[in-house]
Amino acid sequence: MKTYPTNEIKNVVLLGASGSGKTTLAEAMAFDGKVIERRGSVETDSTLSDFTDIEHIYKRSIYSTLLFAEYNGYKLNIIDTPGADDFCGSLFSAFKVADVGVMLINAQNGFEVGTEIQARYARAHEKPIIAVINQLDSEKASWENSLESLRTASQVTPVIVQYPVNPGPNFDAFIDVLLMKMYKFKGDTGIREELEIPAEEMERATELNRILTEAAAENDEALMELYFEKGVLTQDELRSGLKLGLAKRDVIPVFCASGKRDIGAKRLMEFIINVAPGPLKAPNFLTVDGEEIEPDSNGPTALFVFKNIVEPHLGEVTYFRVISGKVTEGMELVNSKTGNKEKISQLFAVAGKNRIKVTEMMAGDIGCTVKLKGTRTNQTLSTPGSNIEIEPIRFPDPRFRVAVKAVKTGEDEKLGELLNRANFEDPTILVEYSKELKQTILQGQGEHHLNILKWQLANLNKMEVEYFPPKIPYRETITKVAAANYRHKKQSGGAGQFGEVWLVIEPYQEGMPEPSKYKIDGKELQVNIKSKEEINLDWGGKLVFYSAIVGGAIDARFLPAILKGIMEKMEEGPLTGSYARDIRVVVYDGKMHPVDSNELSFKLAGRNAFKEAFRKAGPKIMEPIYSVEILVPSDKMGDVMSDLQNRRAMIEGMSSEKGFERLVARVPLAEMYRYSTTLNSLTNGRATYSMKFSSYEQVPSEVQEKLLKAYAETDKDD
């Protein structure tokens, strides 16, 4: 294939709820673009996009797929994305490298929650949108209802470019009010006949052309003046106005199609070529320093990596967009993040599972290469010395967490390698071994998301794993002043062990005055501070450690050992074994033995004195609270609210968004396990949510009692 210059490239992402027909339309576009000689289907597992075994099993997209079409002298890079929100990471990657979104709406269902979710993502990424009402050949297809639902839900005015003549099973024609022509299709071949608009449709078409013209003119003062003067605009003037309006995201052009019958794909591609912003007109990419990078093919080369996969017998495949300059076979570039050199040994244009070898690619183009040494998603490869590093994709926070372990013993290392590979291919899968919880924690976007990973591990890697509820990272602290002392004495034969520590503990708050006196058991205790050590704890909060030892009761050389003992108990709190935080400790007295005292003795004495004082200091358990935002259809609001109340949620806000309700609540993490599954069940898959850590707050007394009882049996004095 030829090398396409920047001005002959368009980058498109296909959006839409599950079942809206993205993969089928992509297949039609590839067929019309002469990339394939025959269209495949989802039903027969023969499409360019959905080519993996798991996609064949589920009959829907699980991963994003890059493909292209060559049409009217242009190259259209098309990214087909999953409709399910569990796989939104693929969508975020696609938004990064695509310049315009094509939103498919199922003519049977109209504007669904899944559509709204993806529309919100598009707005957040500031991507212009073209709407396509698809599957107009379906028995229950309704153009009018779908259009009205789009108008109701959209924050931008939809403008009709096409409308169907006969929606339903006999759908074979539409009227294009931009070109003022009727297109009639024969069979399922994509072959079309251009006709004059029938007399019975002329009034409707003329009125819609007027509305379209006004919408185009509103985007440019010169066009508006011209329209007022002449009363009409030429097709080129219309395109010019729509081009401005689309780029500014002020209009949503609306098209009609049947991907299955290849109706409308060619005309959609023509519109994308003529009107949609390409690399030269889309906003420039930014570096991590906020500098704009022009898509100049003569500039320094910069490739942004947006996707990695590992293929059997081939290894790592790296997908990229050329941000500036050009890339050629054999070129040596530098990873701006790591400083490592990478050689581009081969270049490919991508058509799903097929790859077409090319020798070079210009700024704005999208392709892939293989066998790079260590370049990952979100990294930039650039000309040595240019120091270009593109701003990374901001992936969504995880919404679902499980603990994971290998079913067979002795496979932990292999499991770790496979989970790291999973993160390499999908950055929304997070894996971490928690020293605190003593579990490997796996996080993703939903239960289905992680179940797909489980299937991959079992079927592709022969690794059986078990998912189970993860422990909760509680925190422990205290509410009042308490004192304790502990003598560690051990004698066995020769040298013994001896250490005695007296200390006071109290809750720590930023800005509190230095300690001077305490009232313990009705008696006043005066302390004279000799030294102070502040420790910022890795898990949050502080430990402030004071020595107020007088008269040489304990040598200064034993103070680090006392602190070490206290820190050990902070790492495994006295109540539940969770991390403790925000505590101030004053060691004010003790005893030592000239022979038997050593560091171990004082470490154990300090540890146990702290433990005893902690239990007397009004201890409390803190639990992580998450801010949860839920988007739910209005008719399911009651069910969702009732479920949240059962999860100890505190509702913080509610608002309506054109047929949907937006709920904001604070929910304990302990109550969020498998929430995505419950929400799907309650709303028939019509709701979504996001969650983000908010704070630590005290658990209710009944919860604390349960946690204490569960831990009591395992906790023994040293």
C-alpha cells in the first residue's frame, strides 16, 4: 500500500452500547475500502475485529481492534471498541489516538445507558461525535424514537444529514439532505444507486436541508452573512460550516445505516473524509510539560504507544500513533521514559488480525511494530535528543477487586509473571501483593472484566486460579491518653534478658503542643522531653516518638530498639493486625540490668508496653470509605437506593441528567465487593458507576466488635 501523507489520513473510533453494531459496520467499511473481498459476520466468527476465541464465545467485542479502509484517496484508521463498560480501558486508549468518534445507536433501543456512558467519556476527552442510527433494517427499528432519544439525551444539538425512507425489514433507501439526493441499495452488497428525491419526500427533505444549512451557517459569521444574503449555501459551504461546528463540538451530524446490509457505510466514510477533523485540524498532542506538538512530517519523530498485546509465536506487538515526523523501517528511536534505545525493525498497517507490511508512516498515521525491547503503553519513542514525551492516557480508577491465588501450590511465581503480562496488555488490570493483607490483590473495571482474565489464564496459559473476597485494609488508632509499663525478663542458664519500659500514648494531631504533663489514673505525670522523632508512615498518618528518660534509667542506646518494637506493633495493630496510625508515644521511665539488658529485651518490652497502653486508650478501627458515583435509569432508582442503604452508604447528592439519575454516595469498601454484579442485576445492565478512595472513618461499634472477636484468637503476647 502507498504511504499516506498527513492530510490524507483520518482517525476514527467507533462507539456505542453493546449490540449497537460497531463490529458489523467496521466490517462494511473495510469491505467498501477494499481491505477485504468478502464481509464476515459476528454470527460466523469471521469478522476482522472480533478474532479472538473469547470474543467468539461471547459473540461481542472484548478488546479494541485497529483496522483501516482506503477510500477516495484517503486512509481511514478505524478503532472498533467494546460496548461493555467493563472494558472501557480500550475506549480510553482509542480516544487518545482518534480524532473523531462515530457513535452508533441501535434503532431498536435508541439512546441507552451504555450510549450515555460512552458519550460522557467522549465529552471528557473532548472528542467530536458523529451519530449513526444503525440497524434500521430490524423489525422493531424506529428512526423517530431513536432520534428523539438522541435529542433528549444529547448535550449538543443533533442535526439530521440523512433520514431513512422505509425503516424496518425492507429498509433499502435513505435521503441525504446535505447532497439532496436519495440513495437506494441493492441486496447486501453495498452497491448504491443515486436518485432524485421523490416528490412525496421533497417537502420534508427541503425543510431538513434548511435546518442543516442554518446549523452550518451558525458556526461562521461569513457563512451566516452569505446565507442571509442568498438564502442558500452551496454543498462546499455547507461542509465548511459543518466542519467548523463538528470540530468545536457544537453539532452532532446524524446518519442512518444498516451495517449488516452495508447500507450507509460509503456515505459515512465520504462525510468523514470531507468534514471530520483529521490530524492537521484536530487539537495538537501535548507533552508532559504542556507543550504542543505539531503533526509535522518534517519534524522530529515521535511515536505514542497506546496499546500492547502478546501474540503466540510472535511476542509483543506494539501499537502506536505517529505524533510528528515519520517512522521508517530500521529507524532507531529513544524511549523518552526509560532512555532505552529501540529499533523499529518492521512496520505494519493493521486490519484486525491481518497486518500489511509498509516501509514508512507519516505524522497522524496509526500502525504497529513488533519485538521492541521494553516499551509499554503510555510511553513515547522519539528522535534521539528531541526529548519529546507525550502526555499519558489517564485510565479510569478500578471498580472491582478480588484476592487471587494459584490453585496448584508452587505456581506463585508463574502466576505473578502472567498477571504482570495482563497489566502489560491492559493497564486497567492492576495487580499488587499486599504486605499488609498478605494477599495478591487484583483490580479491574468489573467482575466480567476479571472473569475474562481468569478464562485467559486457564485456557491460554494453563493456569487455574481462584478468586476470593479480599481482606479490607483497616486502620487502627486511639482516642485518649493511656499509660502502661512492661517488664521483659527471661533467665535460662547463663546470660538472661531484661528490659523494662514505662510509656504514655495519646492521639496525634497536626499542630498539637509538645507534651509536658499528663493525668494518669488520677495522678499528674510531668515529663521533660529529651529527644523527638517524627515518622511519616508508609500507610498514612504519623508516629511521633519522644524520650523523656531521666537519671539514666534506660541508656540512650536502647531507644532505637524500643522504637523498633513499637513500629512492629504499629505494622500489626493490637486490635485486628491492621496498620496503626496517628499516635504519639512518650517513654518516660524504665529499668535496665547491667548484664542482662540488650536490644532484644527492650524491643520486646517496648512492643508489649505499647500494646497494653493501646488497648486502654479508647482504641478504634478505621475503615476505608469510597466516594461512589452511579448513573442509573430513573425507573431503577428505588432499587439502587435500597441496595445502597443495605451497604451502609451515606447519600451525598442526587441529580437528574435527561432520563438518568446521578447518585453520589460514600460507601465503605467492605460493602463494595461484587457491587458491579449486583448493580447489573438490579438494572439489567443499564447502570454504571465509578469509585474513588475518599477517607478513613471509624467503623460502627457492632462492626468493631465482630472484627475484634475474629482477631482475638490469633493474637498472643510475645
